[in-house]
Amino acid sequence: MDIGINWHLRFREEIKYLKEELELSELQLAIAERKLKKYENNNTRSTRNRKNNNVVKLSGRIYTKRDPT
């Protein structure tokens, strides 16, 4: 990106490019925050019957005292 000896113009072009990149990053961050908030609301709120909605139920027995062999 060589414009010439006019360094003010070069810096203005660089600032313009960085501002556009910042705006794009801010938009992506806002979208990611909305998705995270939606995910957290769907997966961490309690149910109406006061049971924890975020508990994993195991299907089998867990043996805590196993044979050490």
C-alpha cells in the first residue's frame, strides 16, 4: 500500500482500514454475545418444578469401589 511521499494520506488510509476492521470485529462480537446469552438462557435456567435443568442423568450404575487389578 504505497501511496507516495504524502505520509498524512498513508496514515489516513491505514486509520480508515483499521476502523473498518474494528467495526467488523465489534459486529462479530455482538453476534457471538447474543448467541452465548441465548445458549445460557436455554441451558441454565431452572424448570418450573424446581429441578435443575442442567443435570446430566446417568443411565447405569457407577461402581466407586473397584477391584484394583
